[in-house]
Amino acid sequence: MKQFLLFAAALLLCACNNMNTILKSSDYSYKYEVAKQLFAEGKYNQTVQLLGGVVTPLKGTDRGEEALFLYGLSSYMARDYEAASTYLKKYYESYPRGMYVEEAHYYSGMALYKSTPEPRLDQTATYEAVTEFTEFISAYPTSRLRRDAQDRVFELQDKLIEKEYLAAKLYYDLGSYTGNGMNGNYQACITTAQNALKDYPDSKRREDFAILILKAKFDFARNSVAAKQGERYADALEEYFAFKNEYPESAFIPNAQKMAKAVPAAFRTADIQ
């Protein structure tokens, strides 16, 4: 066993020394061919190491296009998604009629997709990924990758919707206690939820946004000064009837009815069913 470990260590040392020798070589064509072989073997980190030193020298040669594409793709396979997106985008912008332009555009989107954070965090990368995939779908409507790109867009939109829902719910949960002044958080909840419904009308969260708006409007009216309560209760009751019409079987109906029936009789113009 000891002899085997010594032999394995010797092989590893030899491989490392060999890699260092290749990296120091000024023969860019040789380094490029080795990088291609390493890519074929699935050794993506080593591929990136080699290609990083040959992409610029090979620019303008017959190998420059493929070198740049492989640099971006091997970065993606090595899970360096920021570098992958940068170099794949550079590829399709530099070679708009290139051999790998379709794949470069798609994997640039995938690199951004892999970089997207959970819904509670900043979603800049998510918006960028949606844009990248949307442009890909528009540019390659018959691509074999089109359906997958479309599925990714739907998935990313769900993440953006969840971000908006969490923001609207946070405003509602804060109520009138902080920051936005009396009733400011209820107004912010309503605005955020309404904008989300406008931007994503077919969202799976549609009913959840709707009940948040309804609850926020009733609480907004209840916490308003007397002079404003009449118009705000009227708005809340209108929202209630709209909610009931759109979601007659909703599990939220009993709670919605309870809120509507709690409106002072002086502000009700119709019976609450």
C-alpha cells in the first residue's frame, strides 16, 4: 500500500511539473492543442489555466474564435460563472456569425442563471439572465435549446415574483410601525403587489397578491383618520367584491368576509355575503 501511494504521489508530481512546463511555454499553438485535449478529458480547471494565456495571442488567427469559445465554455464547466458569462458574451459579440454563436449565447444565459441568488437577495443577475435567454429565444426561434431557454425564463420569473411577494408581505407585516409613517407600509404593500400583478398577470402567486392587497386596504382604512375612512373603506369593499368574484372558491374567502363585515355600518352600502 505504501509503495502504491508513493507511486501515485510521483505521478501527481510529474503531472504538475508537466503542467507548469506547458504553462511556461511560448508555443501558443501547442498550449492550445493541449487545452483542447484537457477539455475533452473533462479537466476544465486546467483547460482554463492554459486558455487564459493563449486567447489574446491567438486573436485574429484561425484558432482565435474557437479558443475564445472554449475559454468561456470551460469556465462554465469549471463553475466560474462570472468568467463564463463574460467570455461567452464576448465571443458572440466578437463573432456574430461564428460557428459557436448559438451555443455561446445559450451558455452565457446559463452562466447567469447559475449565478442567481435566492429570492430574498438582490436579483440583478436574475434580470440579466432573463434578458439573455429572451434575446436567445428571439435570435434562434428554431433552436433545439429554445424550449429549455423558455423553461429557464419561466423559472427565473417565478423567482422575481417571489421576490416581489416577499417584499409586499414584509410591507404588510410592518404595518404602520416603522419608516414609512402612518399607513405608509400598507400603501407600499398595495403598490408593490399591484405592480407585480401588472408585470406578471399569470403568476401562480396571483391569489396571494390579491389577498395581500385586500388585507392592506382594509387595514389602511381602519387606521386612517376619520375624514379619510369613508373613501378608503369604500375602496376596500370594492376590492373585496372583486376578490370574491375572481376567487369564489378561495380558502381566503371566510377571512375576507370577516374583514368586510367588520367595516362600520355607516361605511357599507351593500350587504356582505
